[in-house]
Amino acid sequence: MNAAPNAEKHRRRRLWRLAAGIALVEGVVVALSSDISRWTVAALAAAALVLYATGRSTRWQTGREILWVFAVSQTLAVVIAALAHFFSWLAYAAVALLALVVLVLLVLDRRS
């Protein structure tokens, strides 16, 4: 039995969980704070996407993973911030859904 596919699956799940957790925290802070604007989140997301696009061909696996998590978490945070702007109740639902996803991933991870 080859353990590599299981390790790869676990690594991907861990990266998604990390990105979702960061987006969840950032989404809550942006939704509840008047000090951090949605434009700040959008600028961070744009920077993250540019960094990921330029750095994804690097040979350093950890660097690619860091850039991927940064880009995904910031993109998810922009979605939450946009939802907060247009549909504040929907933003809270998105945060709750992300929290539920993170919780499920944590519970599933605990079992394995």
C-alpha cells in the first residue's frame, strides 16, 4: 500500500484548513471592526495573488505552499468583505459556514 497519496491528501487538507481559518479570523475582524476597511483586504488579496503568480514556479515547496495559503485566505477574506458590504447577514452566514468547515476539518483530522 502506497502511503504517499494519503500524505498528499492530508497535506492538502491541512493547507485548506489553514487558509480557511485565516480567512475566518480576518473576515470576523473586518466585519466587526471599523478600523480595517474592505479596501485594505482587497489590496492584500491583490498583493497575495501577484506574489503567488510570480512565486508559484519556485523550487521551494514550502514557499509555494505559503504563497498559496496567503493567496487563498486573502481571496476568501475579500469574498467575506464583499458580502459584508452588500449583504451583512450573508457575510455572517459565510463566516459561520467557514467556521463550520474548519470545525468539520478539525474533527475529521482528530479521527485520523
